[in-house]
Amino acid sequence: MPDPSWQAREQAQHAHRIHQNHVRHHQELHDRARARHAGASRPHRPASHGPVRGARGGGLAGLLLLLLAVAAVVLVARDPELRATVGTFVRDLLSTVQSG
């Protein structure tokens, strides 16, 4: 069985190394932020891998979603019964969100 004092010393040294790595990482982030505020360019800029999924202006999918939303609004605006149903649904949904 290992000596308890040796085990404790090893654990303390390991914890100290972890803490030092954390402090070093935090300091690097702080230094980069300071450099950006000072107007320096970034030391590394990741390569672009095309459009980011979920970003604004999602191309054709975003355009189709916009057209679908516009069509739904026009349909609701023209049909009084549908407008009342949608209004009731929205009010119920809003009250559910606010209460819970």
C-alpha cells in the first residue's frame, strides 16, 4: 500500500499543476482580449468552412421559411375565423409561458 503522505503530496502536486494550467489559460485569454481592444490583429483566425448552420441569412432555406411565414400572416389576416383561432391560441400560449 502506498505511503499516505506520498499519496497526499502527489495529489497536491497534481492539483497545483491543474490550477497553474487554468491560470495560464485564463491569462492567455485576458492577454488576447487586451490585444484586441488595443487594435492588434488576431494571432490566429480559423479558416472559414462555408456558411454556419443556423446563422442569419440561411440561403434558400431561410428564404423559404420567410415566404412561409409571410403566407401564414396573409392567410390569418384575410380569414376572420382563423384570425380568432390564432389569437386565442397565442393568448393561451402566452399565459402558459408567463405562468410557468
